Amino acid sequence: MAIAPDGQRHKLRGVELLQQAPPTPASPLGDCLDRLRQDWRRDGSLAGLWQDWPSIAGDLLATHCRPLSLQRGVLTVGASHPQWRQALQYNKPQLISALNSAGHPVRDLRIQQHHTGSTAPLPSEKDIWSRHPSRTDVHGMGTCPQCHRPAPNGEMALWSCCGFCHRQRLSDG
């Protein structure tokens, strides 16, 4: 049986009461984050690798290639273009060595094509049509400087002539 520290024992008329231990003092947020980073590295998780990736792979490679998964010592890295995939393949031994030197338990590297989606939403058909250069109700009408026929101002602002003259210019070469 363990004996409670003196600060937790309280004596009253022949009876000894035990009090709860005082709470540990709060630590600054920066210290908590540092401990979390250390835990990431110690556990060999992908989160720690993400944090170290720019310094391990280099800024240029890191912007085009990213760690996707780490399972049983096999790191899967996605490359945004076949040229970057080839650069990873060429530098595979050096990259594995750099990962191990940084404390990440990686024994093999798997490389695959990985396209990141744009975070910008695609414009809707309604938005595209609202800005279309042929909209006379939006841009108004004018006269084409080449054929002298009525034409939408949006087309003339875009191509310096109407759509018919522009098509003719493209087909003539």
C-alpha cells in the first residue's frame, strides 16, 4: 500500500483525510505544440513527415511532390507531373537516406502520379454565359471595323472585329 504525500494528508481529531493532488500547472501553448511535434516524429507518422518534407526534399521538389501515405515503412509520394515523378525516381536513394537521417523510418519509396484539385470553384454555365462576348444585351451593339456590319461590342473588344471576320482571319491563316 502506498503512502500519500504530506501535502495530500489532512489530520482532524484522530482521523486522517486524503485530499486530491493539486492539478499540474498549465503549460504554454508553444510547449504543447513542441511536444506534439516530438510525438509525431517518435511515432513515425505522416504528420511529422509532412512538417519536414520541404527541408528533406528541397523547396522545388516539395512544391510538386507530396507524401501521400506511410505504411509499414513504405512511403508513397505523389508527383504532379511525369517529369517530377522521374526526378523522384532518379533521386530515390538520396531521398530515402535523407528521410532516415531526419528520423523517419522509411525503407522504400513508392512514386505515383497525383493531381491536386484546384480549390477554386468552377464557374457555372450561367456565369460563363453572362460574360460571353456575343451578348448584345450586356455589351451592346456596334459596327465591325472590317466588314462594317452590326456586331456585338464584346466580340470587337475581344478580337478587334466581329466573330465572322475573326473566324475568316483564323481560317486564312
